[in-house]
Amino acid sequence: MKWDRFYHILRYIQFSENKNEPDRTDDNYDQRWKMRAIFDKLNDSYAKCYSLTERSAADEISALQN
């Protein structure tokens, strides 16, 4: 994909409303709050479709447990 096309898509993609931004002074402030919903949805979907086996690599196991 050419950079111009990527930049055009990136410019208009939005995952969360800015009015929902959490308080930055909170100790539990999540810097990735705009993307958190999509990450959680993807993690749930992957967990349903992927099962661990005894031949899974250590990095695959730790990624699924987080």
C-alpha cells in the first residue's frame, strides 16, 4: 500500500469519541484508551478461535494470557 493511501485511511479512521476521554490525572489512566475497545474485541475473538497445544511456543502462550 502506498503511503498516500495509508495516510488517507489513517486520517479518517476513528475508534472512539474524544468526548469519552478519561481523566489524565487518574492513576489508572490508559494512554491507549481510544484503541482499547477494538483490542479487547480482537483478543476475545482470537481467544474463541485459537486453542493452545503442547507444541505452542512460549511467546504464543504469554501473548494469549495477557
